[in-house]
Amino acid sequence: MKFNKNYWENRYKEKKTGWDLGKISKPLKNYIDQLDNKNLHILIPGSGNGYEAEYLFKKNFKNIYYNDVSKLAIKNFKNRVPSFPKTNILDLNFFDINKKFDLIIEQTFFCALDPLVRQNYINKINDLIRNNGKLVGLFFDDIFKSQEPPFGSKKKNYNELFNKFLNIKTFELCYNSELPREGNEFFCIAQKK
Ligand SMILES: C[S@@+](CC[C@H](N)C(=O)[O-])C[C@H]1O[C@@H](n2cnc3c(N)ncnc32)[C@H](O)[C@@H]1O
């Protein structure tokens, strides 16, 4: 794979981490704040420094799973949130996760993947989500012209990709984005068919 473990490790080593907000994003915080069921099994793929996992953990959600391939990102997360259960840190490729979840939270993970593996991404999301489970989060609009991540997409293409396995409940320009992302990202709530 083009953007593999080494690629991401180097981005952390070289501190080329422009995606890192230093906190949970506002749209995801708002979404999480209205969840009542603290027993949901929740995965955050490509968690990075893990602000969403930390937020959920501190709000007493019981089954949160952090996932990343970068040792450095994992180390940062463990240092910042030492009481987070080690068994819930999935130190492996997203495509090798073998569990079921009620909710998968997307925060700049899809955009980190080579666009060529998008079909694999949605196939894997479908495998990982339990019946009636959801994929919720932020997806960049098609605004980047770079050869390196992040990679966005058009609303129509997201819809085509997700439609096979998911009922899209919401896929709209996000109204409460963090400032640098204002007008550039969609908020998605999609439920397994
Ligand atoms: C753009 S960063 C986003 C990090 C975090 N979600 C955030 O918003 O701060 C993408 C993250 O995905 C991780 N990653 C990339 N490919 C991965 C894969 N196949 N499996 C698991 N993690 C992966 C990278 O190491 C990196 O931490």
C-alpha cells in the first residue's frame, strides 16, 4: 500500500501533522454529547493522537476502541491517557481488525487512505458494523489537489460508495466545523442496511 505504516510513522516523526486539531472536533463532540448508551462498542479508525477516544473514555463510555498503525501516535495517546484500557488499543492495520462495533467514528481517516482502496474501506466498514450500527463523522469535500493525503471526494461519489451497504441518514455540509475546515467537510450519519 502506498501510504503505509512507515509513511505515517514518518509524518509523526517529522511533525507533518497538519490534520491534528489538538482536541476533539466540535461536530463530533456535539454528536457524542447526545449519545445516552454508554455501552455502545465504538471504533475510531486511524485515531492518531486519539482525542475522540479520550473524550469518550472520560465521558464514561465503556467500550471504546482506539486504532492506529503509527507507534508514535499510539505512544502519544498512551502517555496522554494512561488509564485507557490497553486491550482496547488496536495497534494494527484497520483492514485487519476483526471485531464488531455499533458505531464507527470517522475523523480524517478515510481521507488518509489511497483513493484506490475506497471500495475496500467501505467493504471493511460493512464487515465491522453490527446490524443497525452506524458510521458517523466527517468527510472532506473534493478540495485538495495534492498527490498525498488528505484526499477528499464529491458528495455524489461518497453517496455511490456508501449506498451499497449503508442507508445515508445525513450527508450535508457541516454547519459547526472547526474554522479551518468550515465549508469544506460533510457530516455523515449512515446506518447499516
Ligand atoms: C490524517 S491522520 C488522522 C488522525 C486523527 N484521526 C486525527 O484526526 O487527528 C490519519 C491517521 O490514520 C492512521 N492510519 C493510516 N492508515 C491506517 C491504516 N490502514 N490502519 C490504521 N491506521 C491508519 C495514521 O497513522 C494516522 O494517524
